[in-house]
Amino acid sequence: MTTATGLAVQEYILTLTCAERPGIVHQVSGFLVAHDCDILENQQFGDRASGRFFMRVHFQRHGDDLGAEVLRARFAAIASTSDMEWGLHAAGDRPRLLLMVSRLGHCLNDLLFRWSTGALHAEITGIVSNHPDFADLAATYKLPYHHLPVTPETKPAQEARLLEIVEKDQVDLVVLARYMQILSTGTCAALAGRAVNIHHSFLPSFAGARPYHQAHERGVKLIGATAHFVTPDLDEGPIIEQEVVRVDHARTPDELTAVGREVESLALAHAVQAIVERRVLLNGNRTVVFR
């Protein structure tokens, strides 16, 4: 984009977290002023429980004499004084996603549609599955489809191949869109903070097979879904997004399942969107999600 003066306008997003102390906002704003930057959106949060400070700044700069790499190099000096965990990216950058699925395609379909219409501002590098079911769907979107069957005996080799794909395609985020295999501790560690999963929110009450049928037998009144980061503790990673829908006694198990799939798709899509927009920061076993 250019202004009436003919100067290019570059937009960036800075995110950071560090120990809470006086002067952090002043440091950041001072840096931006010194580099002729205008703040478009600023959000911050100080967590008294953990003593951590979180910040997301969307800013712009007129002129293209400084790019993201130069700004990163210059901000690094400030970040080091406060031991910050931080990132600075061009707002137009598209994070690279790898989608994983087994035999339930509702979340996969939803993400692909959002991506194809431009609603999901990312690049999807491909689809990984332990079944061949969605190869044709991948072909319609002109995406690579990696069929990686897995058994207990082949699991180490299969996950090694998965990590090869992640590295080769420079994947920023792995999305488990109803991928029904448990990732090993080593793979979870390799993807720490870079993998998100979705599950129904009946856990731990209705674990295992046919959770919506179990819920129907117990007469539940709320259907929910939780999107979270992947950790070695199954379905217990830091929560990013949750959605709920009220139901009643008239719903059949199949209808509950259909409602559940809609809620799962929505929760996962919202979580992925927030990550893509760099609105999610880890806070120990929790997250800070700027809206």
C-alpha cells in the first residue's frame, strides 16, 4: 500500500512476553517512535498470578527503507534487557499450516473452505493422514496429500516422516483436524507450541468411543468443543478456544453428533485464526488470547 505522498506503508505485528516490571510499554513505544512507526492496535495484559506481562502491537511505518529483518535486529537489543520472548513479523506474512486428519472430515473441510475464500490468512502446505480417504479432496484444492499409515510397530518411522515433512515444507503450525492418533512424547516435544488439536468438551466424563451417544444416555444439556495446544498429556494442553451450544432432551444421538461436529469445526477454526493473526501467547499451562 502507498500513501498520497507516494511512500509505501508497511505493517508489522510485534508480540512479546516477559516478567512484569515497570517501563516495558515505555520501551516498546519509545522504540516505535524512534523508528517513525504509528501504532494501529495495542493490547496488553499483566498476569498477577504468574507475574508475566504480555503485549501485541500492530503498527505501520511509512517507507520501505527498513524491513522486518532490520526492525527485528534493532529490537533485539531492547528485548535482551528484559529477557523477552518475542516475535516481529510483517502483517502480510502468511503462516504455513500442515493439516492432519483421519476419517472424520468436518474440521478439515471447514478449514479448507475458509482458506480457499481468503478468510483464513495462511498458506496450507498439504494434508497428512493415516488413511487414504481424503486424497480426492486434497486434489480438488491442488494440495499434496501425504498418506502415512501407522501401526504400533511403524509409529516411530511414521512420525519421523511427519517431522521431515514439517521441516521440508517449513511448517509454522500443525493442525490436528480430527487426527485420531496420539502423538508420541518426542513428536509433541518437537512440535511444542506449533501444534493445535480439537476435541469434544465432555472429557473426562465421556472418554473413548461414541462420546455423543454416552452424552445422550446421560441427558446432557450442553455440547462443547475445545481447541488446545498439543502436549504429551493427552487433551490437556493449554486451551486456546472453546465453543458451546445448548441442546435438549429431543435431540437424538445422531443429532448431537452433528451439532458436536459443527461446534468442533468452529472452535478449531477460531483457534487457528487467532494463532495465524499472532493473537495467542503461551502463559505456562494457559494462554493469553488477544481479541
